[in-house]
Amino acid sequence: ADELNFDVVIIGGGPGGYNAAIRAGQLGLKTAIVESRGILGGTCLNVGCMPSKALLHASELFEATTTEFASIGIEVPAPKLNLVQMMKSKQDSVTALTKGVEFLMKKNKVTYFIGKGSIAAAGKVTVTANDGSSQSLTTKNIVIATGSEPTPLPGVPVDQKTIVDSTGALSLPAVPKSLVVIGAGIIGLELGSVWRRLGAQVTVVEFLDRITPGMDTELATAFRRSLEKQGITFKLGTKVTGAVPGAKGVELTLEPSAGGAAEKLSADVVLVAIGRRPFTHGLGLDTVGVATDPRGFIPTNHFKTSAPGVWAIGDVILGPMLAHKAEEDAVACIELIAGKAGHVDYNLVPSVVYTAPEVAWVGQTEDQVKASGIAYKTGKFPFMANSRAKINHETDGFVKFIADAKTDKVLGVHMMGPQAGELIGEACVLMAFSGASEDLARVCHPHPTRSEAVRQAAMGVEGWTMQA
Ligand code: FAD
Ligand code: NAI
């Protein structure tokens, strides 16, 4: 029937899928979105970005009542944690957001199918509902946006009770006395921060001899010190070789990454956060010959897979596994499908860690610039010397600009500090316009704001820093 015949069928309702659907609807393509979870929004809205940010916000306020309030003259009795209410508030926010996405599908005339999508043949997608009934859709284009799932760690099986992945860690029924996080990446440090603020003793075990690989080394070192000051313990250069769950938590066996004597570490709860892997299970990639690489990612060329008429976007393809990157992929892919000039600059996808202080960056790290052989200059400015940060007692951190020594073109901006995730937007715009440090250094910024620290760091490249 005509109602099951589309220009584009999108499989997966996360930030990749739903943004693709909206753009396709806007461009007048007859569009369907297929999502098996029964709720739109994908990992990000349901068990990722949004619930983690809700808990980060709530736990930061909770901690402030004991660490900050008295010193600024607010005396309150010792706070009492109502974890049930905190989780409910988180879930209410998530539900409001997922309903919003559902509304956007209607508004853009996108047909939403609840069920598991699989590719049955070229231009054919089967939707299988939970009750086993199925529908067959025909389409000119298929967009795979099935996202990713946590990477399992052999020997440390997730039961979502004492050994959890990020999904379990977003819904623990009680604050564990001790939490061991395996992996000093973004998930481990964000969720480790949440539970430390709510009262857990947090130890992070990391295979490498540094935290947050991918982050500028100078920034990562400052970030580790900041988290240590807050009470998080790091065991770097250490691997977990086994886990024995028992009635009273989990006993882990650790070894130095380079080999050596084993030691034991016990914890009430263990969070496995060693990365995510692409999810394509049951999608029927073989029926039309969509190739995957050895790690399971779908290789693409301008979002085209190896099978004609099949496109892929988001976490399931290479590149940073971030919601805003999935969104960029989505818009560009649909514009290409519609015969327009879709494009993503992967060098300008910003990263943010939503801890306190926040860490944010865009462009190349100093190590990458060094390795490229380009002569470069840096400009740095500490939040300690920023008046707004000082007034708000949020002085931990700094902003660093890296610019081409000859042309002054900005190559990377790295920062740790209050609202760094918001401040990085300014660097994204500057770099998208191929801006120089001097361009930003000459722009009037409002006083007193944290954004002045960004300008001062750009001025630092020119040797003009005024305030430090
Ligand atoms: P997903 O969001 O994973 O969506 C894929 C959807 O496809 C899922 O809903 C799945 O149910 C569905 N699906 C899969 N197979 C099928 C099928 N065969 N049929 C029908 N449906 C199917 N990123 C950020 O940018 N900022 C953050 O702050 C952030 N925080 C995060 C915190 C956590 C704890 C986690 C786990 C991730 C976080 N991320 C964050 C990463 C972000 O969630 C992902 O990059 C993003 O969700 C990827 O979008 P996607 O559309 O590619 O895939
Ligand atoms: P990650 O890739 O950020 O970090 C994983 C860490 O685990 C690395 O430091 C790695 O060296 C370490 N590791 C790997 N194997 C190990 C082992 N066997 N033992 C000990 N350590 C080991 O992955 P993470 O934190 O799981 O997050 C997955 C992805 O989700 C992120 O890469 C990011 O794309 C996304 N995300 C983004 C957020 C944001 O933008 N704020 C928040 C949370 C997740």
C-alpha cells in the first residue's frame, strides 16, 4: 500500500535518526523512522547525555550545600538525600524530552514505527513489533542510525546490580559505600563524580598511564589533579583481570598493565566504562551486503555504505561517538540524499566533559600540533585571574589557545573551568570561520564574565594578556 512506501526509512530513533527524520521532513521527503525501544531519543535521551546531566546537576547542588553554602553565608541543616525523588526528577525530564521528539516527528510529517527494523532486500525494511507482528516498508533510501552499546569487559560480567554499565549506574537504587570505575573516560568520570558527590568512595582503574585519552595532555593532567582534590582516587597503568561478585559486593583482581604482581580491590558496586561499540545486531546487513570493519563500524563514504541506497550515520560509523556529531551526520546525509551539498568538518566537533569544573575542547591538541611539525604559539589564561570566576569561587582551571605561529590561525582551544562547555561555542565559531587569535583578541567581551578568560587566552597568543 502507498502508506508503506517511502523516500527514506531511518532505522534508529536517537540523535542521528530523529534529526535525520526532521531534516528529511523539512525537505519534503516522505519519511519513516523505526525505533525498537518504544520511546524516541536513543541512547542520548534515554540512558546517556540527558539522564547523566540531570544527575550531575542535582548532585552538584547537593554537594554545594555542604562545601560552599556556609562560607558564603547560607546556613542550612545537613542535607538529606532523597534518591528516589532525584531519580524521579531525572526521569520526568527525560520523558518530557522524548515526548518532545515524538511531537517533532508529527510536526514534520514523519511516520513513526515502533519495532525492530531489518533490511529484507534492496529498498525493503521489515518492522517487527514486540508482539511478533510485522510490516514491510518499501523505500528509495535506507538510513542506518542504530547507534552503539557499552563494550563488555571479559571476566567482568555486567548484571546491572553489583556490576553495572552506564545504564545501571544511572539508576542505582542506593548510594554505594564504595564504587570502582573501570575506565577513566568520559562516562567513568562523569558518573564517578555523581556518586562521589552523593557519598560514595570512588576509585577509578585505568589501563593507560593517563586519564581521558584524546584530551590535550596538559588539560588531562590538570583535570586529574582537580578530580583527586575532590576525593576521587586513580589507579593508572592498571588492568582488571577478574571480578568475583558476592553477597557483599565485588572482589576485583588488578594487575599493572605492563605485567606484575596482582592485587585485590573490593567494592560495593563496579562500573564498567571502557568505551562503546557500534550496534548492528539483527539488522540484516548481509542481505544487501553492507560491509563492516573488524570493530563492527560501518565504513562510509559521505555516509554511503557499500550497498547502494543504504546510508549510515552517528555512533555506528567512524568518528567521535557524540550526540552532536550524530546530528551533524544526520543533516549532511539527508541533504546529500536530497541532492544538496551536505558536509561535516570532523576537525571541528567539540568535546565536553560535564564534571565540575567542566572540560571542553575543539580542534587539535598540542601533541597533535607538535606532531604535525607546524610552528605554533600558545596563549593561556587561568580562571584564577578572571573576576567573575573569582567572585563565584570557581577558579580551578584555565583556557589555552594554540595558533599557527606564522598565520595566527587558531588550531585548537582547550579549557577546564566553570561553564567550559558553553564557552567552547565561541571557539567553534571562530574556528569555523578560520579565525586567527587576533580576531578574537580584538572582540569586545562583556564584563564580568567567564568569557573574558577566553578572550584573554587569545590575547595571550599575541602577547597582550591584560589581567594576569
Ligand atoms: P543512539 O542514540 O544509540 O540511538 C540508536 C537507536 O537505535 C536506539 O534507540 C536503539 O534502540 C535503536 N535501534 C538499534 N537497532 C535498531 C533496530 N534494528 N531497529 C529499530 N531501532 C533500533 N554524547 C554527547 O554528545 N554528550 C553527552 O553529554 C553524552 N553523554 C553520554 C552519557 C552516557 C552515559 C552515554 C552512554 C552516552 C553519552 N553520549 C553523549 C553519547 C551519545 O549518547 C551518543 O553519541 C548518541 O546517542 C549517538 O546517537 P545515535 O543516533 O548514533 O545512536
Ligand atoms: P572512553 O573511550 O571515553 O573511555 C574509556 C576508557 O577506558 C579509556 O580511558 C580507556 O583507556 C580505558 N580502558 C579501556 N579498556 C580498559 C580496561 N580493560 N581496563 C581499564 N581501562 C580501560 O569510553 P566511555 O567513558 O565508556 O564512554 C564511551 C563514549 O560515550 C565516549 O567516548 C563518548 O563518545 C560518549 N560519551 C560522551 C559524553 C560527553 O560528551 N560528555 C559523556 C559520556 C559518554
